[in-house]
Amino acid sequence: MFGRFGGVSVTQLWWVWVGLLLLAAPGKARPQSEPGLNLKGAIDFRVHSGPDSMDRSIDADDLARLSKESGMRALVLTNQWESTAALAYMVRKQVPGIEIFGGIVLDRPVGGINLEAVKRMTMLKGGWGRVVWLPEFDSENFVKKLHQTGPTVPVSKDGQLLPNVLELLDFIAQHHDLVLETGDITAEEGLMVVHEAHQRGVTHIVVKNAMGVFVRMTVRQMQQAAREGAYLEFVYNSVIGDKPQNPIGEYAEGIKQVGPQYCVLGTDFGAVRNPPLPLHPQALLEFMKALHNEGISVADINLMAKTNPAHALGLEP
């Protein structure tokens, strides 16, 4: 009844034609498989490494090699006691092919809110000192939360930022490659800093560990910070261990309500623990997967782990 063409029956050709029509019909296309999560192009926005004045799980050059092998683009090295700008310069020489940035935490070892220390960091060869963190371990908020005593580094008084903080913000505003990160100050102080920095023309602003145990910004506060140009930082170190600061679900819900377009991810890894934690590259990937398991898309996770950190550092995404 039906003829044949080159050994193929007309009936077979007809069914092939029908199948092609069905595949081409609107709404009938086969779903594309979602690409898996990976570290290619990822930036860890806050990592600790040796050498340091406390034990660390890995030295900075070894960490850079691991991160490069994992396909990562960049690391931001931090240290509560000294600038990491020189370390970033040396690691770049030892491990070419990955971007390494440093910064300075304005705690007591560098003189607190010490504009001269920030100026000197920006003058270091290479210019890889990019991030200025407001006080962390020595902030009034941190010391109070841990029921400690001793001198602190204040940033405000009677609801107003101190003059030396305002002077610092003006300097950062004049140096568009610098990133201002809020440190472990209170949520209210953080909002004051974000507002003033935005008003004074600071280009890159990040709220440190916005939902963590020390800052504890509410969703509404995070949304306000985002409206004034800040990114909200979320770190893996806060959601792991037997007693995490935050459940991963709480993090994910906060990210969803604020919007991934305003968020950046980091590990805050580097502490020596027992049992040992995964090293930074693997930890960042675990963090990305954990957020994906909470319903955040691969595209949004890549936005927070790759694109937004690049923007925050003034890099081309």
C-alpha cells in the first residue's frame, strides 16, 4: 500500500514528520536539563588563611592554588589584626591565574578607625588592598554580645556616626576601587553607615554577614540597605556545625525576600576545627548546593557567587 524510499517506508517517514511537528509546536519543546553548580568563575568574598597570628587551616598560597584548580576567579583575604594587601600581592606572584585581593579590618591592632592606615594600604604596590572593614572583634557590639570587657573601637555616639568614620567614608568615596564593608557593628549602625556612604558617593558597599549572630539585620533592614546601594553578605561559616548561628533555611528565606541581585556569598572559612571542615573551595560549593536545595535557582546562586562579588570588587563580571 505504501511505497519505500531508500529502504525506509512511507509510514516510517510520516511518523518521523509528525514527531518533528510535535517537538516544534509551541509549549511542546523538550525541557532543557539545568546545568549543575560549579565553581568556575566563583569569588569567595571572605576567607581566612595563614600566615596569621592564630592557627589557620591553610596558607594563602596553597589556598590560591586549590581555588585556581577548582576554576575559581578570585579570593578576598581577611585578617582581624593586620592588612592583607601585601599578602595578596605576594600570592598573586606565586599563583598567577587567579585574582587575589586583600583589605584592612579597622580593629585596635591597626589603630581602630585609622585613616592613615587605610591610606597606606591603598599605596601598597599592586593596589590589591581593596576592602575596608569597619571594626569586627573590637567593635562595641561584638564585645557586648560576647560579654567581654576592655577597650573597643566605637563608630557612633548618641545615634550619630563619629567624625572619624565620616572622614573615612569621604576618603573611600574618592577611591572608587575601594569596598566598604560594615564589620560587626549593630544593624542600626550598619544602616547609618550604608546611608552616609551612599550619600557621600561610596561606590561599593557590603553589609558584613547581615543575618549573622552579631549584626542580625531583619529582612526589612536588609531591604533598606539594598535600596541604598549595598550588597548583603551571607557566609557558610554561619550555617554549619552543631550549633549554627543561622539555619540554612533562614538564610535562604532572607535571600529570597531581599532578592539575590543584592546578595554576595563567602565562606568565612579558615579556622582550625575538630573535626576538620572542608577547605574553602569545597566549602563554597557546598554552600551553593545547600542554597539550591532550599529552592534557590542555579542562576541566582551564580549571580551571588560570581556576578555580584565581581561588581562589588569593581571587576567586569
